[in-house]
Amino acid sequence: MKLAFFGATEGVTGSCYLLECDTGKLLIDCGMHQGERTASAENMAPFAFDVKSVDAVIVTHAHFDHTGRLPQLVKAGFAGTIYMTPPTKGITEIVLEDSLNVMRDQARKHGEPIPFAEPELKAALLLMKGVGYHTPFQPVPNVDVTFNDAGHILGSSFVTIDAEGKRIVFSGDIGNDDVPILPDTEVLDHADVVVCESTYGNKDHQPVHDRGDELGAYVTEIIGRGGTLLIPAFSVERTQELLYELDLLMQSGHIPRVPFYLDSPLAIRATTLYQQYSAYLQFDHPASPDGNFFSFPTLRATLTMKESLMIDNDRRPKVIIAGNGMMNGGRILRHCKKYLNDEKSGVLIVGFQAPMTTGRKIQEGAREVLIDHERVPVMATIKTIEAFSAHGDRGKIARWLHPKNGAMPKVFLVHGEPHIKIAFAEYLREHGIIDVSIPKTQQVFEV
């Protein structure tokens, strides 16, 4: 078999790998590169492989950097089946629809082209097929594929492919430990080769059980001095975890009963899907009094732009949760323009910030950022709680890579900044995983 790498190699985003077997070709993920602009050269470039020769696509989970180029793949001539778990299918639909709206907005503001349009999106959605966990299927003859729960977001999976007497595993994104609304990452039984993420391969997260207290303390701090707390949150998983924690804090009286605004259409729609697919979730605490894990009395969801703009009329101390999580688009930018220059206010960063994004600049201490061609001073307090990360840290992933049965696999590291992958490779070797490679874009390996 041949394994080729077409994304998530020199950076963290843009997942895309091609596995060529005797009986067909499988593409694993087809995601966007994320940074300053969706219409970057990487995202607008033609695919570096023969799209029409691909027989099927296997999707690990619904995040945009794993699914965002699926409509472009169809536009380029792909006509096979796109396999994913049922929750991933539901979330991917709303993620792609939302991304198209964002790209249209960017096109109007910056005069940029858009990578795909409505016809390609609809065509891609028609090709998607949901397959449950632990249900082997054959996308091409004599190749068995199985989804296992990765514990990263609702419906996320690591993909096991059995072909030609070998087992190839694609990690997708491996979830953090002890996430209070998701099952644990399933055990890696055995593998010959693992294509593995390394987003946090150079660090260990703070314990998850500390994050509720830390979140409550920061909310109370900002509200106590009369400020507004902005939480730029990824609409799928991070927002739902935040709402779950805030619900518990509100019930226990650990945060003040001030207005909370969920100002993200995608997050609102995603939360509905979390409720619809609650059988895939696992809650650590009893249900709230109203039976809704993702709501509390002072929370208001602002779905329309008119409702969003009305937030500006509320001059009380408050909390605004808005997308997108890296602050390089979405409604959070309007709130940043209003509150970043306010010393009483704060920003809480709860997810990975890709290089060159507004979120990374703010996280690294920039005193001024450019938003919609306007220079905005950063005077608000900035705080990061890494325990809200949906990615496992280096210790979690290293433990997962030790299979339950058989020898240590050969590991290819993807989804990490170059210096982090180098550090993680050394960490893995120190922990008994010796055969570790860091592939480059378009590099091909015999596996």
C-alpha cells in the first residue's frame, strides 16, 4: 500500500491523506487550512492528486479543518461515497453551510473568491453516508474500515483500516482526558501504522477537574469589576462544554446571575444536534433542574443578526460566547472591536489558536490587533484555560499510542507546528515508541 500526505503536514490544519490499496484509493479527511483567510493560496489551489481516481472518502470528524474542502473535491470530479458517523454527518452539514456564509461575507469585505458555492455543497451532502461506531464496512473490495470513538467532539472517530494483511489507523483528533460530556477515547487495540495528530505534543494540560473552579473565578472577577467577558469558542464541542460547566456553576451559586449571550448561529444549531444525539454523550453530573444540560436561566441565544446587534444595548456586566474560536472571523470580531480596549473587560481563550490568527496574536500578548482594517488596542485582561482543549496532550496521546495488543506501531506525526512535532517525536521515543516520522506535503510512503 502507498500512503501520501496532502495536508496537516507543515501546519496544524488541512487534514488530507490518500491511501492506495490494490483494490482502490481512499482519501481520509479533506479539510481546509485555517489562518487569516479561508481563500488562502493553499485552499484555492487544485488538489495535488487525481481526484477522479479516488473511490471513497473517510471522515474522522466534523471540524472544518477535516471537512472544509469536501465540496471542492466534488467540484473537481469526485463522485464516490463520503463515510462518517451519523453525528458527524449532521454536524458536517451545518459546519459547511455556516462556512459558506462566512466565505461569502469575506468575499464581500475583501474582494476574495470563494473556494466553493451552493451547488458543490449540496452535491457533497448527497454523497455523505453515516456509519455507526464498531460497524465494519468495505468502501472498496477487501478493505475493512471501522470507526472508533476518539472522544474529541460528538461523533469523532479514529479510523481503523484493515487491508492487505496490515492495519493502518488514522487518529483524527484524539480527545482530552476526562471530558465531562463525552465518553473516553477508546483503546487502540493494535496497529502496524498510525497517522497521529500532535497539536499539543510539547505540553501537558492542566487537570480537567480544575477548570470549573478556574472558569467560575474568572467569570466572577470580570463581572465583579463591571466588565464584559468575551469567550471566543469553537461552535462544536467547546461551546457545549462551556455551557455544561456554566450550567453547573450557576446551579451551585458559584457565578453571578448576569446575562449570558450565546451569539453564534452555528453553535446554537450544533447544540441542538448535541441534544438530538445525546445517546452518544456521557454526562458526569445529574441533569439540571430543567433537564437541559446546555441551558440556564440567564442564557439567551441570539440567532439572528438583529438579535446579535441588540447585545450592544445591554450595558450591564455580561458574558458573550461567540464564534469563531480563533477570532479570525464570525461575530466575535464585532465584540472584540467594542470591548478589547476596555480595561474592565476580559477575554477567555479556551482552544487552540493557529499561527497568524487574531486569537494567537492576542494570546501571545499583542497590544494592538487589526480587525476589519481597524487598529484595536488590547487593554482587556487575557486568560487561557487549556483544560478546555478538545485535544489530548502529549501524555494522553503517548498512552493511546501504546496498543493493547501487539508491537509498537510505526507513527507518522501530523497536525502540529513543526517545532512541536519535533519535540513530540523525541518525547515518544523516550516513551518507547521508536519508529516516528514527520512527513512533508506530497510525500509518499510504502506501508
